[in-house]
Amino acid sequence: MTTSAAFNNLPGPPPMRFVGWRGNMIQFFRDPIGYMAPLAERYGHLVAFSKGGNGPVLIRDAKFGPVFALGPESVQPVWTQMSAFHLTRVPGPRDSQSFQRITGGLFSMNDDKHRQQRKLLQPAFHKNRVDGYQGAMVEMAERVLSGWRVGEVRDMAKEMTHLTLGVANKTLFGMEPTQGELSLGEKIQNIVTLSMSPSTLIPLNLPFTPRRRLIQLSEAMEADLRAVIARKRTEGLHQNDVLTTLLQTRDEDGGALTDEELIGQLFLLFFAGHDTTKSALCWTLFLLSQHPDCLQKLQTELSQTLRGSPPKPEQMGQLVYLDRVIKESLRLFTPAPFAVRITVAPTSICGVDLPIGTEVIASPYCLHRNPKVFAEPLRFWPDRWEKLNPSPFEYAPFGAGPRMCLGAGFATLELKIVLSMLLQRFTPDMPGGVPLHRKTMIVLSPAGGLPMLLKAPGDPLSRRRIDGNVREMVTLPE
């Protein structure tokens, strides 16, 4: 297949000496943020993964690319032209039917199938339904926070994982967050980690190999989800949770989600419903710990508005500064920093023709650092949102277009509830001598956890210097 001169001559980082573009690929897998972050400023908003071309990086069946879409004009077609830019399945053993079923959710669907399934999922995330999940969110936050004490050091990555897993269990399945049910989250994390590991691509289904482990975990995960669905049907469809709504929903032709479709959608919703929210909570607490003026302003708003209580639905609109803090945190530390597509029809981006089979990586992380839209883009400045109103293709922490995340309202509500309850009771502070690094395994998270010292509200922050590669991502006050 021929390619255009413009496509072949796209600017981009040079291939590494001696090892070529595969060396670039190793750099990318080690640190996607570190690889992507400088590209827009150096090369523009449409950038070759490696100048001169290369093979597939994230999509096994791709013929060309990838190319990076890093600006509003380049991401818009990727997010709006669904018939040209397709999603693909999570990489993994194609001979495992369980793996294929659990990873067969909305993020692996395209065209009519995607539209049909999205319609069936939408009622569970209607605003009225989401507001009804608030009680479960408050209950789980209270359960976790009641065990904390001033003076303790807590790993916020573990604590927020526990909290968001509990919320996911309760709101998705109507289940109490016992240790056995939290193992669903552990299995999902292990499945995602293994599926992203090159070691599972070796087509050997032998005992004790990563591939065999992935297949076994997938089979166990499918069995767990089938048991949850069966239990829900046996107990009756009377609870206010996502699964109950999905079992009751019918499309205009009377069609419903099959059990196989439910398995794929529930796996996706459970993973996306806790891991991205956990990430956003961790990074927001970190940013506030480094900006005492912002933290004080937020704690004052919370105490004056809520007076020590969890927020009620009618109070959400009064928490203006909390809303700005969350928007700014999602801008700087976008939980899903990039999304991958493959072209399945002739199309173009910014006047450059892309051949069929081109891998495209669109990056909200880079989009959110566009200095033409965001003044001082590396600065944590919540009050920028007092007047700022970017387009959906300039600010997109939940994506944009027909594939925009269905759970955006759900996640935002959970963030507001957890932060408002936590910050009325504690001032989380970063202890000294602990470097903070990032990791990106689909979701952007603190590598090695996020230990924080719990102080009383109003206590001063220590303002110790934070070392680690997160300093490349945000301008921290000295």
C-alpha cells in the first residue's frame, strides 16, 4: 500500500542509533508521558512516532504508524469520525474465549454495535440514576475515613483503591464491599497488567507462564461475573445499582444485553469505574499538598458550606472552588493520558492523508498543556476556571464526541463526595524523602504508592521538596 509524501515526511523524534525505531518503542513503554510530553512543542500537533516510519506499537494488526494527535485540530477527527477511526480489543490470548468475552465491552466496539450497546448502557448513567448512587458513595467514604486518625501516615494509593473498589461493588452490583468481593478488583488489575506485558504475546499456553496465568485469571473473572449476574436475578431486580438497571433496560426493538455482553460491559465498567477515579483522587490530594493557599481556600469553602457533614445533592452547586480544583487536577494529571485508534477507511488529519491500518495515538494529556488555551500550562491554578471555557477538543479528561465516557458524571460526583468528606477531617501532607514517580498502565498513577501524613484541618503543610519525575508534569512552588 502506498502512502503520501506528507505522511512519510511527518516530523517526529529520530529513531535511536543502532537499534532504530524499536528503541523508541522501548522508551515509550517505559514512560509514555516522558516520550509524548515534549512532542507538541518540538514538532507540532501531528507527529510521527519515529521519523521515517515504523511498525505497530500498541495495535498488533496495524500496518503503519503510530502517529500522535496532540492538538485540538488533530484530535477532533479521531474522536468524531467513528467510521474511520476504530478501537481494537485489549491485546491478549485470542484462543481464550473467557479473555475475549471479558474484554468485549464498549471500548472494543465500533459502528452500529457500539451505538446499540451504548444506548442500552445510558439509562444506568442518567443524572437521576447517578444522583441515586450518592448514598452508597457517602457510606463507603465514611467507612474508610472513620478508621483514620490524625498523625498516621497512610498510603493514599491503597486507601483510595479500597474506597473506590467499595463504591464500584455497591453501585455496580449492589454488593457490600467485603474482602472476597474486593478480589474482583485485584483480578481485574492483574488481568490488565498481564495483558499489557509482552511476555503474554508468546503463544505458549504452558504451566506457570504469564499467558497461562492470564487465561486462568480470565476464566475466574468470567465465572465471578456470571455468578454476580445470576445472584442478581435470583434476589430480584429491586436495588438501585447499575446491574439492576442494565438487566431491566430494553432498546426500541425490545432487545436486551445478553449475558456475554453483560460480562464484557461489567468488566469495563468495574475497571474504569474505580481505577481512573482512584488516580484522580491521588493526584488531587498530591497537588493540594503542594499548594497550601489552594488547600486552605478549599477547606474554608467546605467547612462553611457543609459544616462537617457530607454534601447533599442541593449543595453540590455551591461548591464552586471544589469544582475548579477537580477540573484543574484532571487537566494536569489526566487519568487516561492517551487513547489509541486504527484507521479502517481513507481519512486525513490536518490535511495529511492517513492510509488504512494507521495506528493513531490521541493524547488528552498533551492537549491539556496547549499554551494557546491554558496560560502557564504547567501551573496548578484552579481559578483559571472562573472564566475559562475551552471546547470539548481542547479539554477532554473524559474524551469527547460519540465515545465520550458514559461515567463522567458518576466519576465527578464520587470525586466531589470523597474530597469534601476527607478534607473536612484531615489535611494530607507529603512526608519528606519520598520521591514521587509516575507509572502509566493505561491509567496514570503514582508509582510505588502515595504515602501522606494525616494532619488536622488548618495545620500547616511541611512544604518539603518533592523529587521524582512528576516535577516534569507540574510547576511546584519551592
